[in-house]
Amino acid sequence: MGKKATYVLVHGAGHGGWCYQRVARLLRAQGHEVHTPTLTGLGDRSHLLTPEVSLETHITDVVALLECEDLHEVILAGHSYGGIVVTGAADRALDRVGQLVFLDAAILYDGESLAAVTPAIAAMHAEAQVVDGVDLVLWPDMPIARAIYGVEDEADWAWMRQRLRPHPWRAFNDVLRLRQPDAVARLPRTLINCPSTLERRHGESLERYFVGDRVWELDTGHDLMITEPEKTAELLLRLADLGPAGR
């Protein structure tokens, strides 16, 4: 067995830490430490949703985990919207992060919001529903949700459908503010892209998904941790032996 690594796997919009069950099990079986936090207002923390929940709330969720568990040299991975969260968390806790991993994830630069750079996300606001003062989008019952997640297996979808929650619009509209963007950009970076998602990106928005120390592709649906857990774990395991520099 190689070097023991510490993984923190951050989920995407509408999901929770539950979505990494299969991947986490495989990583732990190889002796690695794995954390799968759930962001405020989602999954098993959906009861904590308020109008104040924001992108910064979710960044703070991850930073708090890193600090309270006293984690260092972390392989910090984010899926989808979680890519923005891990970017912000790395900025706030730079000395605790060894590598950044983007699992078919959104990539934002300082001063950008997901809604501003992704027209498909911006269009979701037309179908928002307000519940207890919170603008919510990506409702699991809407066909667009399953189309985005790319999960075709009926058993998988039934399992997910019980756990998915709508996502606070505010987090999509919030601007990512980085205190040390150059330092974050210097962190070792791995991109694991799904071709079906790349097909929906264009121009400069597409180019950023090929800028990294490693750029890999996994030909499956957007929710790769559910549709291809073994292959996703295999790619993540490759990063464990790269050492502190992650190169």
C-alpha cells in the first residue's frame, strides 16, 4: 500500500455527502482517510436552510471541517457546484490543502458567479420556487434535474431521488471572492471532465477546463461518483502517491 492520503470530497448542487458513499468506501478500503461533508441546507442538513445560506456559508462549512479535524495536505475534491466551494475553501485554508480536484466541476475565477458565467444556470431562475423566504432551484422532480445529473440507471435514480433537495439560488448568484487567487492557482490541480458536460461549454468557459497539472476524462454522466464509482475512485487513488507537492 502506498502513502496514506486524506480526501475531502465536496458534493454538488442539490446533493449531500451521501452521494460519495460508494467512492468513499473504495478509498477507505485502501487505507485512506475520507471526509464527505454535507453543505448547509442540503442532504442531512436541509433542516438548516435559511435565506442567509450562501456560497460563503458553504465555503465556511468546508473550512470548518478542515480546521476542526486538523487536516493537512488534503486532497480537496469538488463535484459540479462543489468546485466553486473547494476553490473558496482552499483560498481560506491554503496551508491545509495539498491538491485541488475538480470532478466534472464548475471552475470560477475571482469575481465571478456561476449564474453569470453559465447561461444554463441563469435560466434556472425562471423555475425558482420560494419556500420560507428562500429562492430554490433545481427541484428533483423537474426533468432538468435528471438530465443534468446524467443518471440513467433507474435504481440509482430512485436512490438519489429520495435524497436530493432543491438548491438555494443565492449560492449560484453569489460572486466568488478570493483573498489570494494567485496562491490558489499555484496549488496542484487535477481536472476530471465528463465529455457530455464539456459539450455544453463554449469559448473561454471551455478553455479553463483544460488548465491543470492533470486533465483526465471519464466518459459517463455528470454524477460520475454514482454512475462510475470504481473508475472515479481509481483516478482519485492515483493522486495519493504524488506526495505533498501533488506534482
